[in-house]
Amino acid sequence: MASILGIAGTILVLIGLGLPLFQPAGGSLSSILLGLGTLCLLGYFAFHFRSLTALARTRSTRLGAHSLFSVLLAGVVVALLNFLAAKHAPEWDFSETQNFTLSRQTYQVLRTLPREVKMTAFTHEGSPGYGGYQDLLTTYAKESPLITLTFIDPERQPDKAKEYQVTRIDTVVVESGPQKVYLQRSSEADMTNALLRVTQDKKKRIAFVTGHGEKSLTDTESSGLSRAGDALTKQGYEVGTVDWQDTASHEAAVLIVASSTEAVSVEHQHRIRQFLEKGGRVLVMVDPASGDSLDPLITPWGIQLGAGILADEQDRLGRGSPTALLVRTFTTHDITEDFTTPILFPVSRSVTFDTAQGKTWEYVALAQTSPESWEETDLNSPQPEFTAGQDPKGPFTVAGLLIRKPVDQSPTAQSAVLIVGNAAFATNGYLTYPGNTDFFLKAIAWLAQEDALVSLTPKDPAFHPFIPNPSQEQALVFFQVLFLPLLTLFIGLSVWKRRRSL
């Protein structure tokens, strides 16, 4: 009878311990089996109490018990150390640029989060952005108990990607309450800014002005702005349109004038000026095809647009037309100070500022062409070429920022205008270029006074990629394809001839 109790108790205890591994929901059944097994083992020990007492007095039993106790004690110590290390392990960042250390502003944001935030990263181990997301997002989740982090492979779980409307790998969705922001790069500045946006219920409005032949927000063709609208929506903005007549009274954070092709009436010009007087912010993008339709609006601000088209043999898109500019020179303004990727400006005009005309404005040149650029004045020429004495020489400004001098406005209501000599960079055909997306979103963020995004400067990478211009490409091709092989051949022939002469 006693042997049966011992065998049954052992079997019941083993089943009770192993059941949760195969059936997680069977917690109550596991507890019952463990209880029954314990009772059986206690009954077995009760029947053999005297023999067990005598066995315990033997020397071999005592030594074995000591060994078993030592092993159990060591196991408990190791388990305790692992638990403490997992919960309170110190971390040291020995990287060259401190890429794994969050900034002081980010720590402050994480400590003051008002509610729970969910981060969902749509990526997998083989994707280019997986490592960056893994390091950055894990650090965020460790620093705040209010952050829930989930990694989803969109290829294995396409339903989840469809539910979140994710169409691109390495996308992070940050959401809290009704707010949702989409990010597509592992940037601390963007991630911290997303936390601030989703924890605020009120969205800032971005309005595209319509009524004088501007590019359409609903146009899905290459010349439309539908992708720009989607990008702004995924950044947490409320995006819409507004007629010129209603701009003065509109409660938008930023108005966007996307290359008007029809002359703007005096009344509508006055409406925009009324909007600026209230501390409004405006983005004006002007294509060469728009002619002088916006000149009456921007001239009183001291802004003049070039009559020709900018061309650049040095900084251009590959071996294409020199009018497809790759702008690489930026100032230290908050919008462009951390730029490492060039901006593609196809068919652009220059932007200049007249200090005498714009006395009430402060002017900052944000982006410029190279010194090798020129302004092509012969617009009928199929292939732009520099003509000395006729075409002005660069560098030229292609994006300039006007900030109203604080005479009668407080700094919090300080109006500003950003003028870009090209509108095509923000259209569907060019917005997917990385530099264009960054410039457009950073410009809107600054105009909308999203200071959290522009105040966190991303850390410089330890490795800086080299992007050659066309002249450098030709030099590299000559050096690698011609010079090195010919040098190797010459050295080989010299060695062969010297050995022949021995």
C-alpha cells in the first residue's frame, strides 16, 4: 500500500508540474494534481517514518543531503542574480557617437507621459532597419512602464499590416487613444516627437490653399499632392483644403500655397496678409511654370524669384539633365541643420531677398546650389549650357525663410513664410526621394511650431557614406577602370622584363 502511494504521488506531482508547459490554461487542474500528489507522498513518508529516520542518521545520507543542499543553494543564488540582472541590469554605452544613449529631453518626455502608448514595429530580422528599431525602441520601453512594444513581421502577419494600413517594411506605428503616428526610420527625434503628438488629443491643422490653379491634394498622378497629404496625416496632422477667400479666418497652423498658375487677386493677397498678421505660418512653393502669378503676393515681403531655370553640372541627379538639382548645401537652421541626404529639386527657380523691401522680415537662406551652378536664361534651349556674360553664376538659394521681426508680435505668435523655388519636390513623383520627404516634413513641423521634433538633434553616425557628384563619378571610373588596371599591367611587364634580363 505504501509503495503504491509513493509511486502515485510521484506521478501526480510530475504531471502537475509538466501540465502548464503543454496546456497553459490548465492552471486549476495542475494545482489539484500537485495537491493530490503531495498528500500521497506525505502518506508514503508516514508509513516509512521509522525507516526514513534511521536512514537519515547514517553518514552517507548526511553527506548526500549536504551535497544536495549545496546544489540547491547555488541554483537559488544563480536564479536570483539572473532575476536581478534582468530587472536592474546597468548598461554602458561605449559606442563612438553614443547612439544607444537617449537625450535628456527624451528622458524627460518618457518620465512625464500622461497615458499609455503602444508602439508596433512592422519589421523582421532580415530588413535593413530592424537593428536600429530593436535598439532604440527597446530602450524606450525599458525607460517607461507606460510603453508597450510589439514587433510584427508583415510578411507572416499580413492581416495586421492591412489593419494598420502599413504598405512599407520598417514602419513603426505609435498610438495612444485616438491619435496615431507612422514613422519610417529609427530616429530618436522623430520617436520622441511622435510620443508627444499621440498623447495630445488636439491635432494641428494643415490646409492647402485652392482657387488659383494650385496642385491638387486629391490628385494621385505624379504631379499631384496626395502622397504629401498622406504623409502629413500619418504624422498626426489634420489635413484639408481652404479657399483663398477664407484664409484670413481659417484656424490652420500652416497654409500651403502649392504653385498657383493663375494670378492672385488683390483681395486674396490681403487675406493671406491678414492670416500672417495673426501670427500665421505659410509655405509657398513656386514652380517655373507658374510664371509671375505669385509675384504680387511675395514681392512686398522682399522676395524675388529668378527669371530663369537653375542648372548645375556638379550637383545634379546622376547623368540626367543639369536642371535636376541635388541640393547638398544647407544652413544651421533647425529645419536643415542635421540633413545628410541631398534634396532633389527638379526645374527650380532662385530665391533672393531685398532687405530694403522686406524691412519687417528677417531672412534665412536654408538651401543653396553649388558654386558651379548657373541660371539658364535661354528657356528654349533643349540642353542647358553655361554662357559666360549672359547666365548668372551660382551659388543660388532655392529655399528661403522669412520670420517677422518681433515689433508688435509676441514670440509665440511670430509669423513666418517659407518660400521654395520649386513645388515638384513635394509631388507624388518626387516625394518618395528620402531627402525630399525629410525636408517637407521638417519644414511643416517647424512652421507648425512642433518644437519637440526640431529641438532634438540626431546623433551623427560613425560612418558617413560618400555620395559622389557626376565629376567625381567620372574620376572614380577613370581611376578604377583604367588607371589601376594599366598600372598593374605596367608593373607586371616591368617585373617580367627585369627577370628576362637576369
